[in-house]
Amino acid sequence: MVQAKRLGQRLESYSAFAQQAAGLVQGAAANKQANLELCRKFKAMKAAPAHAGVDHLLAVLKNPNAQTFWCQKAEDIAKVKAAAQAAAAACASNPDIAKLPDKGCSQIAMAENPGSWCLAATKAPDLLRQAVSNYLAHEVEVEMARKNIAKPEEVERHDGFTNFEGPVEWKKDLVFSDKALDDFRSRYAKILEAAGIKELDPAFVARLSEMRDKLRETVERLAPQWKLPESGGKHYGVPLAEKKIKSWHPKAKILKAFIGSADWIITKNAVDLPKYRDRSGYILFELPGEKYCQLRTFMVSEDYQGGGKFQPAGDVRIGSVRFQNCK
């Protein structure tokens, strides 16, 4: 009798447990289904044209140093800002979406965390400023590379020559002055305004200055030790080089100009026929108010005409520059 009663109690206990387990399973299934519906809703919300651009901000949220090429124009920044505002409003109207667990939408092949996406939309002002700062930092690097400006450690290795392209002035190219900063602000004024950046980060300004400061310090340290290369004699390319420098710097005082290489360097094609030939030279000149003279390389190039003849050049290419004492 007692055993039967105990058995009945056990059966009742097992039944209750089974019902509880079934309830948990059903609850989990219902929760999963509810999350699935939220994920589908999020997928549609994310794909809405009005929200296009939030992914750009999400990338910056995930990696604050991410390269950002989408913010080169003020109108593109404005579009992303508007998309973020619309997305933030949608997230606020659907708070359960933002509460979905990380990778909670992986079941519908969505890697994004809805919470992070919504956070990126709400943090748009800060993320936009970070994105534009990243873009400007990249632009500075590109500008230095575009001008072929040698890095400080490369200057000594190349006998003091730095690969500036075009006219070079000490105060303009080796000193990051207040005017240079104003010019920088002016050049990017539209995107700075669009991103809500009123003042450049001091650390960013320091970076702009640092690149030129280090190069200038290296150039100044090395300048006194350089001597003029040996002259290779007179050549018709010399007055062409003088003319070119005068067109760049009308007030330049040309001290010396001469051909450097003794022989032509001939470049041939695939069938061993001449294409053109080059000969290099140097021109030393002084600019008013500058501490050092500039020694610039130049190249004379002649195209092959056939029959063993080359066409004389009508101009020269001015190359790298070395700052050194004038005497």
C-alpha cells in the first residue's frame, strides 16, 4: 500500500517535470520564433533605402581607425547623417530589435548584431567626426606620397636628396605654419562642416606638423656636410634647366648649373633598338630669405629618331632636391 502510494507520487512528480520541460521547450521555440521574426524585421529595416549608409558608421564603431573613403564629399556625409537619423528613429520604435543577442540573427545569414547597428545609428555624430578625421589622416599620407616626399630615414640614405615634385620652398614645404593649417582647413572646409568638426583635434594637428618637423630636422642636420657633385662639362640642357627654375622661382639666383653624367644612358625596346637616351645634371640656386640653397637634379631626354640620331630635347625634367650651404 505504501509502495503504491510512493509510486504514485513519483509518477506525479515525473509528470510535473515533463510538463515543465515541455513548457520550457515550447517557450524556447516560441522565443526562437519571436527572435526570428524580429531578425526578419531587422533585415527589412536594414535594407531600407532610407537607412543606406549606417553600415559605414558601423565599420567605424567596430574599428575606430578604419579607413573611410566614403566621406570625401559633404553631400555624401549628409546622406549618411540622414540615414543614421532615420535608422535611429526606427530602432527607437522597435526597442526589442536592439535587444537581440549578439549573432542572434545568424539563422537568417546575418552577421550583424542588431544592437551594434542601432548603436552606430544613435552615435552618428561622434562616428561621423571620427570617420572624417580618419579620411583626413589618410589624405595627409597620400599628399606626402603624391609629392614623393622622402621620409626622414630615407634622406641620409639618398645623399640628402628628397623627392619633392615641382617647386619647393622652405617655409611652405618644410614648415607646417599657421598659414599651412589655415590652408588645410580651407581645403576641407565643406566636409569638416558637414561632419560637425569645428576645431581639428590637437593630436591630428600635431601629426600634420610632425611629418614636416622630422624631415626638416634631418635636412638641417645634414645640409652643412654636402658638397657639389663633379661637373661633367657643358651641355645644351643646362640653359633649359635654368629657364625651368626661373619659371618656377623668378627671383631665384642661380649659382651653378652643369651636366653631371659623363655619358648618355640609352634605353632600348624589346628588340634591342634604342627608344630614348637620358643624361642628368644639377642646378644650384638661392631663394630670397632662405637659409640654404637648393641643389636640384634635372634630366635631359632625347627620343630616338632612327639612323643613329636622337631628337634634341626642348625641355628638361626637374627632379629631387637637396638643401645645402650655398658655398
